[in-house]
Amino acid sequence: MSPVIPHFSNECMVMLSVNENILWPKINEKFLLEENIKFIIQFNGKTRKIIISKKGTGEDLLLKKIKEDSKLNEFLNNKDIKKKIFIPNKLINIITN
């Protein structure tokens, strides 16, 4: 009861004359970290798809996944890539002709 309503539970413990020290639950930080991240895939500034990939995925591996995806590959067919904007663990924006 202490982590949910600490002030009320403290008053109850005082009234019951319980002198034990009640501790908060310990936090295990490994459960707070996520392994997979959602990457936003944009073509000419328009979001076309969100790909879930491992944290720290590089630009080259992300481009490879884009070329393997049939829906996203339609935006690349027969077009020259003028510029790529890559923000790690967030998005990739491909600017084409």
C-alpha cells in the first residue's frame, strides 16, 4: 500500500505502532530500455512508412531495408537520390528528382 498512497499508509503505520521501515520497490533499469526503435521513412519530406528496427541501426542498413520493401521501393524506382537526411534512431528523409 505504501507505494500507491504513501502518506495514508504512513499514518496507518503510526496508528498501529508499527516501527518497521517500509522500502519502495527497487527499479531494474534493464526493463526500461527498449531494443527496437520506430524509424520514420520519408520521401521528399512526406512520411511514407514507419519501420521498426534495432536501436543504433545505421543509414546503410536502413536503406537496404527500404529497397527490400516493395511499397517503399516504388518511391525509389528510376529516380536519382539527390540528398539523404539521416537522424540516428529517429528518421531518414530521401530527396529524389
